[in-house]
Amino acid sequence: MALLAQHEMAGREVVYMDETSVSVWDRNVRTWMYRVEPLPHVLPKERAHNITVLGAITTKRPGLQYVLSHSTNRAAVQQLVRKVLRGAEDREQVVVVWDNHGAHRTVGVQQLLERRH
């Protein structure tokens, strides 16, 4: 936290990114019930895809920037990074904060973050 405060005090834009997925597949195969009255559980044949929201908030710009995807993959992360960097006043002064998800560490994402123009 002290390092983030130093970046903020130095006038750098700090960007917090994260993602969340919502499964709209009916995967619940158990439910509470009385043993004497079993409840049949049938999975529907047509199920929807997962929905993943990748989002970013920054210390310099109002609002939320986000991308919708079906998973947290390199392409979705790159799309969000491009969106965030496109609106940055000075790309060299952007500090990105996110977790250690594998898609964040791909070569393509790292190269995108390291480019200055």
C-alpha cells in the first residue's frame, strides 16, 4: 500500500483491474430436500455461456471501463488494457494493479503494457 501511495503522490495514474465470471449454466446437482421426497434434477440441453466482466477503475478518470467476454483470456485482457491506455493522459505514468491470473502474465499483454506509443 505504501508503494501505491508513492505512485499516487508522484502524480501517476493508478489503475485497478479485476474480473469476475458468472455461470449461467445450471450446474447445481444437489439441493436441500427431505430424503423421503427426492427431487429430480435434470440439466437442460440448451445452456448459455459463462459471462465474464473485466473491469478497471482509475485514480484519474471517473467511471468504470469494462469488457464483456466468455472467459478471462489473453484477448479479453488485451482489449481492456487497450481501452484503459487509450484514455490515459500519459501512458508512461500508468501503474496497473491486478491479481496474478495467468491471462495477465501472457507475453502479448506484457508487450502491450510495455509499449509507450
